Amino acid sequence: MDKNEQEKYWHTSSHILAHAVQRLFPDIKLGTGPAIEKGFYYDFYRKNPFTPEDLKLIEKAMSSIIKENLSVEPVKKNKEEARAILKDEPFKLEILEALEGEQAIFYKQGNFIDLCQGPHLSSTGQVKHFKLLSVAASYWRGDEKRESMQRIYGISFPEKQELEEYLKFIEEAKERDHRTLGTKLDLFSMHPEFGSGLIYWHPKGSIIRKLVEDFWKEIHLKNGYELVYTPHIADIALWDKSGHTGFYKENMFAPMVTEAKTFQLKPMNCPFHILIYNNRLRSYRELPIRWAELGTVYRYEKQGVLHGLLRVRGFTQDDAHIFCTEEQAEEEVIKVLDLVCFFLKKFGFADYRICLSTRPEKFVGTPENWQKATTALENALKGRNMNYEIDPGEGVFYGPKIDIKVKDCLNREWQCSTIQVDFNIPERFDVKYTGNEGDFKTPILIHRAIFGSIERFLGILIEHYKGSFPFWLAPEQLRILPISDRHMPYAEKTAKDIEPHFRVQVDRRNEKINRKIRDAEEEKVPYMLILGDKEEAGGTLSLRKHKTGMVGTFSAEKLIKMLREESGQP
Amino acid sequence: MDKNEQEKYWHTSSHILAHAVQRLFPDIKLGTGPAIEKGFYYDFYRKNPFTPEDLKLIEKAMSSIIKENLSVEPVKKNKEEARAILKDEPFKLEILEALEGEQAIFYKQGNFIDLCQGPHLSSTGQVKHFKLLSVAASYWRGDEKRESMQRIYGISFPEKQELEEYLKFIEEAKERDHRTLGTKLDLFSMHPEFGSGLIYWHPKGSIIRKLVEDFWKEIHLKNGYELVYTPHIADIALWDKSGHTGFYKENMFAPMVTEAKTFQLKPMNCPFHILIYNNRLRSYRELPIRWAELGTVYRYEKQGVLHGLLRVRGFTQDDAHIFCTEEQAEEEVIKVLDLVCFFLKKFGFADYRICLSTRPEKFVGTPENWQKATTALENALKGRNMNYEIDPGEGVFYGPKIDIKVKDCLNREWQCSTIQVDFNIPERFDVKYTGNEGDFKTPILIHRAIFGSIERFLGILIEHYKGSFPFWLAPEQLRILPISDRHMPYAEKTAKDIEPHFRVQVDRRNEKINRKIRDAEEEKVPYMLILGDKEEAGGTLSLRKHKTGMVGTFSAEKLIKMLREESGQP
């Protein structure tokens, strides 16, 4: 099915859903029911929430409606007639009244009629295999102050196999859900009663975060970047100057207003790096300047779109700004692309999709400069033989950009890395350097992020690895499991030997060895050392690998050497 | 002189200053002129600022007043008479009107009379050796909305040698001023037009900050701490619960008020760590829990008290919270004391003063618990044979504390480390653990910081080291100085050899070698490598040490080994 066909298919499925609900619960009020990126939903207003049993009944009724193979037909009405039809549907009436013109289009199947623009399949029988997936609360029109609705999600396909594969995919995605794994593995928490979309990293999650951040810093320093640290707030005057209060206000937290001054939490790091740049005169000899910061920014995302670590209100950008001459731009972009590939590979992402976004209708800077910058980006991609798509007109108002979307092991796409040229900020802040003839020139400013956001990237990693982090990232790399109490001293001694090299814990509980192994497997510890009489007598360690089983018996020295090699430590 | 004598001495000196100014500039209006911690000042209202020449004239006039040896006498007046005396002194009148009662005390010397409580020396001739130090702008009554005054600072001593020593100290302190060195060495900047008291770390300063932070984290992890990361903001509800909106509001930034929610920038990290603790049930087996965070907090300090890195509005606490049982408290405090000593020693602070602050009049918790906690702190100090003073009643309302003030190389004291027991937060947040009989118990909560604030500690370090950071902390550890252009290839090759081990730069400028050496000395680079014909021919490196001169000639391999040893690298 192409995209249009698919939309018709799912939209018709949502009408079948609403039709079925109306048959079973005649008092229900209808909201809206569109096709979505994957599947469909319908919103209903009803006092009691739908139960799993309700969903089963609804599925049955849907099957009947499909079997009846009712024809689905558009019906035109004038507003007067439309009002009469919808007299018991207050939400539909609200939509009707907002419509322009005197005509309203309905779609009708059997005795079900819905205010709807279509298009639809021509009969209900064309929907073959479907499944209702979940119920969730939603607000009418997404507005927290309006009625609370119940949204039923579903999916449908022409082929049974497609449905089965999709249900398997959902099941797998559910098992990988970073929110569930985050709690189970004690990695992080959120405390929405004290602010939604804000992440509290627990010790185990913090180890992973620190390792990723340390690695990021080390690689950046090796690649000619310098680090900077900047504040989280600035006087509103800075955001007026940068244009954020004009162009970006709806994404920002409310200002902190005092009698004397107004401060603003930062939604971006750029203006701060510019202030450091402008702190003294820069010469062409200093360029390229590459400044990187793990800068935590705050953006006021709507409550409804927040989602675990993937969509938050406070996140740490792995940000960098490159100031370079026009001549250096292409090479700098190539270097960034190389860095992106290096990092993505390190975390096991081999596949990605690259988009080059060009000049939109509204833009700052001259068309010539846009052309130059776009060419530089394009040449860089060609220089590295990278396939890319062009998103015409999808650049930001301040410059063209390259977006890199990684594919995880479920083939889901995640927007992470971005490389953007900016014509706006250099102009607004009068960013200059002195050329070799003492003349003042404007540098090219490149914004770039590799992970995009540390929080989001860690969320993706949790799902990608299903919580089983590779050895170098595992919060607990090794767990020592003494078979019984009398092996505790040997276990403690072994822990002491290993501690300087790896993150190791001893399971000191008074539990059977099988229980200890099961728990270590559950907690996804990459390696276990089973220590009993035999090991103690021989001064050896029996190594068990997560999800694999026994590996063999080693001396402590040999084990350390082997694991150091695995983790790429020198 | 004891403290009272000293105050009289400096207070009388300030009257002599005002007297002299009045003689020279009869139109001037008097502000106030107290003795301060070190010396005295007097505030004057005058259109034109005082020039260095003015100060010289004033010093001359002061010498005359001292020579005249005028007797200094208190004079009582009723308000009516006082008003008449002060009719041309609007600032003094303002003070007079605010006085309670019908009496006003003046001090008089010759024809100079000042509204003043005293006490004073009995004659001007008792002031022996003095010096005016500086002029600075100040606001009348410290209020930005009031008149701008000119404050003249001075110092005086009975003995000439004391004055000379003090002037030398000032000179030395000025040379060590971290604000001057921060700019000169390109370490950090501030941008008060976009918010005062907020620090922007430049690449060189960021290297130092990163090294200090990495070291801090490494040592904490080795000492049984775990790291956490928490947000910079929370819903105001959290600060209501913690008591900050009640007890701490004046130190907090203005809230971010939106229709739906009010958010507050964090002035402290504690409540966030508590939320992580309370995220699940904790058992006595898990205690002690030690959670550390480099948490950046924001406090709305008054504009007038801000001072470089030492007093800022945004700073990073090297914070940790220890949750332990009552029985563990003393040992935990000992461990913190050991850690404090370890860190202070690492940065060359050998001398410090320790204060134990006990229960204040207003307090939360029971007297018994206060006694236990104070005893635990005291026993820990005794256990480590540490000398300490008791500050009776100077504990925070929530618990007793130990403060550790380091002495720098100018013998100035800086409050850095603090160890505090908290009875407030565990109660407010119902913090519990299950004891070994399944009963719920309240843990002891210890707040502690070693540096206090990263920004402040780095400010102290800059002054302590006078910008000459030890090898391991120096942003640029080695600079390679080719004697002429033809030695550039050898210089670049050498840089490549050294890069994997140390932070090295090549001076590629077309300058004479002496100029290159002078600049490297100015920029306080610990080591220079001078490379010329001789070195190139022999494949050797001539090493020069900052402020010391030539050390000798080495092979690259030997040099690296030697410097690794110096920096304590394995």
C-alpha cells in the first residue's frame, strides 16, 4: 500500500471502530478518529474507562461490521441539516461550527454517520486483519482544560502476516521500552509531581551517562575540539539580541522576573559561545575554532508530547560550534561527518538515513551564501560517498542543515546528529575575525550535535541494547556469586583483585546459587564469577556470560587481561 | 592591638580622612565612614571622581591633621540642635531622622564634627602611619536606586613596619587577583550586561575545571561514593515541601510562573537526592548510601557582594549526601574529614582552621538528637586529632556542622569544606529505611562539600598558585619553541610525539626565540622545549622550566617519562 492507500485503510478502520463502539455503547459521544503514522485511533467521551473485556467485545462488533461489508459513502449536507444529524454529538458539533462555508461532508456506513473529509475505502469489507492495541486517556483537542477522552488505538493490514509481524514488533518494542527498563534496572526516575519531563539519574544510570560523556569529551579533545562551560541562565537582553524571544518564545520556560532584572533559562547554548568568541578579537590564524559543551538546556515542551527520556523538558545537548573561514567549511563538515560515523559505530548503529535540508521560504542571509553553504554540505557528503536525500525548503530559517537519523535494531528511525550552518547569529552578534590583510570578515558558524541530547541518546541506547549494555558501558560489569557462605572470604579477595580494573559487586545474600544467577541475569550483568570449593581450591574463577552460560575457568590475572581486551582498554 | 583598639584606630583614621576631604573640598557631602575588617573607608558625595592627585593632596592634609594632634571628643546634642549642625549634610540628616530617641551623639575634632556613636582614640595624633589605598563607586546605603557615592579606602597602623608589610601584602594580593589573571591567561569571562555573577569558562579555564572535576569524581568513586545527576529546576511544590520557599526565598531567583505551573531554579541539590532515595524502599543493608553530584545551583546574591569567581550567582557545588544509621555517623564523618584533608593537600593547602558550630536558638529536631549529632562530629574530630574551635549557637537551624577554612599562601582564610548533619529534610520528606527487624527508622543525613563551589575553589586556586598552575593542572603543559623557521618540521614532529601524553602547543609565530620564551613565561606555561640546530642534529630536546630556566637536554622518551613521574601519572 502506498501512503494514501494506507491512510484510507486506517481511516476506514477507525470508522469501523467508532461504529462498533456506538453499537455497543449507544450513549457514548464521539470525538475524532484519524489514521496516524502507524495505525489509527478514535477518541470517545464516556464516564467509565474501557476495560480489556470491552475491547474484546468491540473487536467482535468490528468483525461483524467488516463481515456485513457495508458500503462507505460520502454525503453532503448543509449546516442546518448537519446540525440536526449531530444534535447528540457535542464534540462533533463543535467541529462543525468551526468549519468554514455552508457545506459539511459526512461519511456513512450502514446506520453510522460521521462528520469527516475522507477519503475512505469504498466498503467496510475491504479491511481484512485488525487488532485493537490499547486505551489511553487524552484531552479533547489536546487541551488540558477540556474534557478527558478515552482514546482506543488499533492497527489493521490487508495480509494476516503483516499484522502478525507488526504485533510481534510491538511486543518486542514493549519489552525494550526504556521507561520500563529504566525502572527495572534502577537507571533513572521522573517525578512529575515536581515537574514533568525532568530526569533524575540514579547511580547506575549515572555510571552509563558518565561513561558516555567521558568518551564524548575524550574523542572531541583528540579531534581538535576545546571544551567550554557556560551558565544555564542569562538576562533576557541576551535572548532579545539572539532573536530567541522573537522566534523561539513558545519553546522557552517562563522568564524569571524581578524588579531589577529578568532572567531566562537557556533553550540553546549558542549565544553563550558567541559571547566567549566576541570576548576578544580573533584572527584568521586561530580558525577553525571548535568549541564543545555538554550544555543542559530547558525547553517547555507540551505535557502531551513528553515521553520518557526521548522527549523531555530538560536535556543535555552534546553541542559544538565551529567558527571557520569559507574555505575551511567543507573540510570541517567532512570532519564532523567522520566523527558522527565514528560515534554511531561505537554504539552499534550501522545504518542511518541522511537528509540535506535546503533554503526555506523565510530565511536570513543572502541567496549566494545559502548556495555556498548548501554546496559545502553537499560536497562534504559526496566527499565521503554518503547517500542522502534532499528535503527541499526544510532548512532552518538561519541556514541549511544535514540531519542524520539512525536505525535501531527494530529498524526504527531516530533523529540524532545534526550539522547546521548559521547565518543569523554571526550577523546579530557582529561576529568577526581579522583576515590576513587586517580586514574584518564574518566567519562561517557551524552548529553540530552528534547524539543530539544525552538523555534521548541514552533512551535510544537502552532500547537498542534492551538494557543489556555492552561490557564497557555496563553499570555493573561483573558480579561475584559465592556458592555458599564459606566461599565469602574468597569472593571478597577476588573482588579486591578485580576492583581496580572493573566495576564489580559481590552477591552477599544468603540465597541459593541458582537464585543468584537468575537475579544477575535479570539485572543484565554481563559477566558472573561463580566461586565454590573447586575454584577456591584451585585459586581459579569460573566465568559465566549473560544470556550465554559458562565460558570457562580462569586465573584472576588471565580474566582481567581477557576482559580488558574485550572492553578495548589498553 | 586587640579588636576593639583596632576598630577605634581605624574609625578615627576615617574621621581624619573626612576632615581632610572637607578642608580641601568644602562643598562635598559626607556619607558614612566606618572601620572595616582591614582598615577603613569614608563615602563622599561629589560630582567629579577623586583623581590619584586628589588622594595625594588628601594624604597631605591628613598628615597635617595628625600633626595638629586635635583632641577627639564626644558631644551630646538634642535632635533640634543636631539638625542645625547637619543642615548642609543631607545624608547625615537622613541618618539622624532614623535615630530613635531625642539624643544624638557627635564626635568633634577641631572644626570637624560628625554624627557618630564612637568610640574613638582621644586625639588625632595617635594615628601614626597611614595610606589611602583606592577609590571605588558605591551606592548610598548600598541601594542601586540611590545616589552614587565615592568611597575612599585607607589603612593605618601604629608601627611603620606594619604598614609596609600590609602594603606589600596588598601589592602581592593584587598581582594574584584571579579576575586579572583570569583575563590575562584567558581562563574565563563574565558578561554582566547579560547577567552578573555568571561565569563563562574559556577553553583554557575549562581544561582546569575539567581536570579538577574529573579528579574529584575519580576519588569519590574510589571512596565508596556513587554519582547522580539531577535537574536544575523543579516545580515550586518541591521547594514548598523542602521549606526553601519559607526559609530561603530571599536567596532564590524569581520563580518561572506560567498559567499551569510554577518552576523554580534550584538553590540547593538536597531535595533532588531525597527524591531519588525515596523512589523505592531502602533497607539498613544498603546503608551507608553516599551520593555525590557536581550540581550547579543558582542563588540571587546582591549585586554589591558579587566578586569574580569568589561570590557568584551560579555555581557548581561539589555536593554529596550521606544516608547512614546513627551508629555509622561518626565513622562517616571521619571518612569525610580524611577526604577533605586528602583533597586540600593535593592542591597545596596544608594549613586550615576548623570550627564546630553547635545548636542555635531556633532549631528543628530534638535536643537529644542534636546532642548525639554534635558528639558524633566532635568525636570524629578528636578521632583524627584535629584542632578545632567551637562556635556556640552557630549551627544551621537544621543541624550542627563542621566548617573548614583553608589558609592560602598569603595566609588569607577561605571557607571551603563543610560537613552538616540535617534533621529537617528527613522529617519533611519522611525519609526512612527498614531496620533489621523490619521496623521503619529515620537515617542520619549528612550534607557535605569539599571545595564548596567549583567556581570559588578555582578562584582561590588561581590566587594561591598566582596563575602558575602545577604541571598536572596547567592548561598548556609544554610549549615547543623552534628557534627559527627551519626548525619547524622538527618542532611539529616533537609535538606529535608528546601529544598523546601531555597538552602541548607549538609556537609557530615568526618571532625571535627570546620573545617566544618571554611570552611563554608570561603565560605561565610550566615547561618549554627550545629546539634549534643542535637539538635537531642530536635528536634531543632542550627543556626550560617556568621561572627557573634551563633544566637540561633530553630524549623525547626520557622527557616523557620524567614528566609523567612529576605529574603522578602511571
